[in-house]
Amino acid sequence: MNIQEYFTRISYDESPKDADLRTLTAIFQHHIRAIPFENLSMHCGESIELNLQSTYDKIVRKNRGGWCMESNHLLFWALQELGYEVCILGGNSYEPADGAYTAEINHILLKVVIKGNPYIVDAGFGGAYQTWQPLMLISGKDQLQTPGIFRFTEDNGTWYFEKVKRKHYIPEQNLPASIPEQNLPATDTPEQGDIRKIYTFTLEPRDINDFQEINTYLQVSPDNILQKKSICCLQTTEGLYALVGWTFTEMKYDYKDNMDLVKITTLTDEEVEKTLKEKFNIVLENKLVP
């Protein structure tokens, strides 16, 4: 594994000299715009192995993406190589359908400390709830980024992560509208000023092996969203691309009047393969069953 090879994969062509916030932000943004959040392996007969060498080979050498346990693990390795003080944390995702957080830890995020100040770095949530910059780990502070307003609140050692949702503008209807959740990863019916819970976490350091069991479970359990839908999502300089099943969504953040522009297209099987290549730079080795 080679850090320069990783830099080439994310199109980062600077020579980082300091493990500072500016460098962290730049690497993070290159990472989320080059490496999709995707679970396509599950839908083309491939198993997802949770070890660094497998993740590196898949994402860096085979030009694939991955889910949080892969993408954030790779970023964790890269930041360690660059001399950052970084550790893995575990999160419990919010399930809108259940109105509750998962009982088991099912999400990896990173804590990075720079000059004594802690930041949360998460390149693996995907969809409209993917942050674009490291977030200061401060309770109750609104942190505005291009995707929207993010916020942490802390209660007795448990941290809650949430986002203020925007309305969607769909030009065909010429009206603010909402999108069914199944057509866009990690989103639900937005109302102006509504809060979308994302996940909870504690500051207890974790090891990648703590996630082996959930990594296996998510690949075999028929009840989770990752089994039910093939998902590929990539952040762009203006918004995001999302391919869920045969539905391709393009989103442009804050298009007008605090609304996100959304364009939705239903693809054929042939167009799915073409879209993966053109929009996500992914060519699969095995046949995808959307």
C-alpha cells in the first residue's frame, strides 16, 4: 500500500507538509468526490472483506467505492500515514422507518485531533447527509456547509448527529416537492427547517475488528436497506449523483431559495452500466443485478 497511489486515486496532487486542518479538509474533499459510497459488491456476487489490504486493493487499485466500513477505514489509514492523531469511533444509525437508532453499532466514523481540537471526519455516510468538511466536535453549535446545517448535541457521553433538511425543487413540476426515500439514499420527506437525525456515537475508540460481525451480518440479512437496494452515491462539486436500483438522481445543493435542485431519471439495464462508468468511474468485474 502506497500513499502516493491513494493520492492518485483521489486526484490529490499536492505534497502535504503538515498534518493540519487545511490539508485534512483538502484530502477529505478529494476522497468523497472520487470514492463513491456503494454496496454494489452485494448485488454482483462479491463478498466484502473487512481488512485494510482488501479495502485498499478494491478502492485504490480497482477504482471502486465502498460502504462506511471500507471508505472510512481507508481514510483512517491514509491519515495515520500522514501523521494525524486519528481514531475510529462507532455509530448507531437512525432508521426513519422505525423512528429509532439501531441497537447495534453499524457505522464507522473518525475522530481527528489537531492542536488539541477534536474534529469528526466521516467519508462514508453517502447521500444527502454526507458532510463536505471536517466538523468541530462541539455540542449545540450549528455548522453550515454547502450540503446544509449540521449539528452535534451531547447528552451524558452520547453524541447525537443531525442535519437541518432543505426542500427539493424538481423542475418538471416547477414546484418545491419531496422525493420518495427509496429513490435517494439517506433522505426522507423534507420540510423546511425539519431536523433529520443521522446517528449517535460515543468517544470510545474502536478497532476495525469490532465491526467484523456487523460487516458479515449486513451482507446476509434480508431486512436491511443495503440488501434491498443497490446503491452508488458520489459527491460532486455542486451536489451529488445517486444511483439506487434503476433510479438515477442528480442533486445540486442550495439551487435557489434554500432549495436543492433534483433531477430524477429511470434507467434501463444497459444505461445502469453506462451511468456507473460515466458518472461514478466504476467498471464492475461481475454482473450487477440492480
